Amino acid sequence: MMNKSNNKSKKDHIFNHRLVIPAVTSLLLVIFSFVAFIFWGGALSGADDVHAVKVTVDGKTKLLPTRAKSVGELLQSMDIVLKPDDVVEPAQDTPITTDKFSINIYYSRPVTIVDNDGKPIVANIAERKPSEIAKKAGLKLYPEDKINVDSSNDPLGSGVVGDKIIIDRALPIKLSLYGVIYDIRTQAETVAGLASERNINYDKSSILPKPDAKLKANDLVFITEPGKQIATAEELIVQPTEYVDSTDFPIGTTKVREEGTPGKKAVVYEIAQNGTKKPLQEIVVLQPVRKLVARGAKPKENAKFDGDFAGALARLRSCEGGYTSINKAGGYYGAYQYDIGTWNNYGGYLNAAQAPPAVQDQKAWETYQRRGWQPWPTCKNKVGLQDIYR
């Protein structure tokens, strides 16, 4: 009985001690804060200026509370010094205003990029994904290009510094598919491999080059529908003719000064079962050289373009039109309004408006010698032309 009374007295003495209750309360608050920090994803209860921040450095993550106002201030408090090629996300001037704030730091390291389009590139790069490394190095990548990573264990012997990024470029190819040309890129080694890669059905006669032909950069591959045939033919390209006017010989005559040469082209045809041919592509093999022809512009010796007849022609022109006049509705051309049939390619010109004045005057003189002013009945009467010059 005495013992129970003494024990109760001791317990009452302990709980009545002035330090016990505050200590227990503080301990419970600490435990509760820790549990709340874990349970609510790291959010801190307490002061409003304290935030939970997740910092990841080269793949290693640390969760910590901080009163830093910005990313840069937090890095300074952690004694983290960044070099110019290092990368921090988000930027150092980004304010820290919320919990669950994430910061990623990537330290730069030497990387050697081997591109089969050029010389190896060595640079300090913080990015980790191969595609981002190539982009950082200023290289343009296509979806068909392949990128491989090879960590070098012999930097001195191999000449490779740091990690090695190998870019296997896809071949640029022009694919004529059913008559439509596409610029594509491929990792296929053969024409058949390209067709398989693109899920294109074909038979041996509907594909060019042959299915087992090796592909090279900028090759042109033709594939048409099965049952149709692809054939090639070499054809001539007629050289263009260039004309110059010369007063060294009479109007109506021409002289070839340079013969020129025709060109050549390779034409790829699609041949249907009924034998009809459809050109798919033309490739110029040899450019043509133009033919140079001189057209006479010297009036004939017996033609008279002075005196009264010259004045008569001037009056006729004032009524009919100028040397370059074109009446499209009626189909008449030039100073004396010749139609195509009457002009008849005179002097080597398709129509009168293309011919120089001397040639048009010569044609009018010859017409007058044969028919008088009859071809111009309206203007003959309007300007009062007399048939007195033949």
C-alpha cells in the first residue's frame, strides 16, 4: 500500500515538473512536421518564405528546404559554381515562389561528334541527349539519320576526347513514285531495300534502277505500278535558232552564220499494257548550242523608197498603223497591217510586227508592184493614193 502511494506520488511529481510538458509538446510538433513534410510531397509547414526544392545535378537528386529567393541564390548557398558551357534549368534569375520546385543542373564535358558529312567536331557540351548534343554543335539532323553513342576508353590512342557521338547520315534520294517526284532520305542500301522500307509494291519491270542496285547519294529511283513497264530512251533536243538583221544582203534572203548543235536528253517512260507511253522524267545529257541566222535587211536595188513613193508609203502608214502595231481581233500586224497568210513568213519573220521597218517597206513595195493599192482599199481612198508608181 505504501509502495503504490509512493509511485503515484513520483508520477505526479514528474508530470507536474514545469519543463516536461513544453518538451513533450515540442517533440510532438517536430514529429508532426516531419510526417507532414513526407506525406504532402515535401511541402513545408511553417514560415511562408521556406520552400521545398528538388535539385538534380547530373542525374543525382537532393530534396531540401530553402529560403533562397531565386535559382541563382540557391546555387550560391550550395556553393555550386557554373562554367559558361554548363546548363541550369530554369535560368538563374528564375524566382522560387512555390514548393515542389525543381532545378536541373548539367555540367559540360568534352564530346567528340563524328559526322560522315564532315570532319569530327570536339566541343564542351552540357546536353545529354544525342540529338540535343548534335543540335548544340550546330548540326542539322533529319528523322532518317541515326545517332549512336560510343564511350571511348582510349582517348589518346583513338584521338577521341570524351564521349563519341556517331551520326550515320541517311542518303538523300529522289524517288519518282507513280510519276510524282519526292525528295526523301533513306538508310536502305539497295533499291529493293528502299521499296521495302517505304512499303512499295513493284515488279522487276516497274522499277529502275534494278532492285539489287546499290544506292548512292542523290540517286534517282523510279517506281511505278506493278503491271507497267519503265523504259529509257535517248532523244535529240533541237537547238534554238537566233536571228540577227544584216544590211549586207537583200531583204528576203538569209545566211546561217553558226550551225550550232542539237542536244541530247534521257527520257524515262512509263509504258502501259496497251503500249501508250507517259514520260516520267527528262534528264538533259548534252545542252544544245543555238543556231545563228542572219536575215537580210538591205532593200533591193530596184526598190524606190524616196521621193513621191516614200511619201505615199508614209501616208499609207498614217492610216494603217505603226511598224509595231498589232490588231489581235482582226489578225493584222505591222505598219501595213498584213495578216499571217499574206505576210507568209517574209524575210524570215513570223509576222510583220516582228520585222524591222526596212523589211516591212520592202514587202509593201513588192505588194504594190503586183497589185497596186488594192490590198488597202479604205486607206487608199482616205488618204488619196494614186496608182502612178509602177
